Amino acid sequence: MPSGDAGERCGVHLLVRVYILRVVRDGDAGRVPELRRRAAAAAAQGMSAPRVGDPARAMLRHTLATVAYRAAKCLRGAPSEFATFRASSDTRTAGEMLAHMGDLIDWAQKMLKGTHEWRPVASKGWSADSARFHASMQQLDAMLASDEPLRQLEQVFQGPIADALTHVGQLTMLR
């Protein structure tokens, strides 16, 4: 984490990014440009923000906000038949992919607590799986924001978070 003013500006951007995650989750993505302008204005004025203690947690939260933002763009307003779309006979449907993304975020939470437990959940429909994904993202963000001791931050980034980001890109391409 940079020190001094640069570190404070980085903290402002991170806090705005996490707020964007919540705004996008709540379906108000139209406010994202406004939030970006506020972050730039705050940084230009040298406004300070609370320090983020662990740079690995800060980066993981930033990445999580990115996943949530990108996912919300491709999940929102999907036609009803999109959940059953399958690009080829040996791939998941879009709905199965979304359920898998929820599984990945649940797995990330377990990894951070030191448990290696994979429990896939069958798809319950586009709306339910989308809500589950966003709720899991919010829970993961809360874990990262807490003072709770967490394990394997780098492995969580390399495994479930990177995989979820890949699937967000795949869903975007399918739309």
C-alpha cells in the first residue's frame, strides 16, 4: 500500500469501489459514473480515507467489487430463455454457470476460514441463483472487511475469484 497522500487516495478509491459493489448488487448501476467522479474529486482534493490495514485484503475486496460490477451488467435483464442456453453439448447452461459462480464464492468463504470444502448447489432458477450469488459476494466482502483472521488470501484470488471472473466473461459473451 502506498504511503502518505497516495495511500489515502488509494483508500478513497477502494472505499468507493466497495460501495459500487453494493450499489450494483441493489440494481442501481446508473449511479456508478457518479461514484467514480466523486472518487476522482476526493483524490484530487487530497481527501483522506481510513487506512486499509492489509494490502492483500484490500486488493481482494477491490477484485471482488470488480467481479460484482461486471456480473451485474450481464445478469440483469437477461431474457428468460437465457438460463437454459448451452453453447455446445459439453458445456454448462448459462443457469448452471451462474449457480457454479455462487458455489465458487461460497467456497472462497470456506477457504478463508481454513476449510477446503466444495459443495455444489443445484440451480434454482436465474433469479434465485443471481440473488444467491450477490448475497454470497456481500458475505465475502463483509469477511474481508472484518478484523477476523483469514487464511489463503492469495489462493482465494487465484482459485474461486479468478474462476468467477472467467465465468462472468463467458456469460457476457453468451449474451
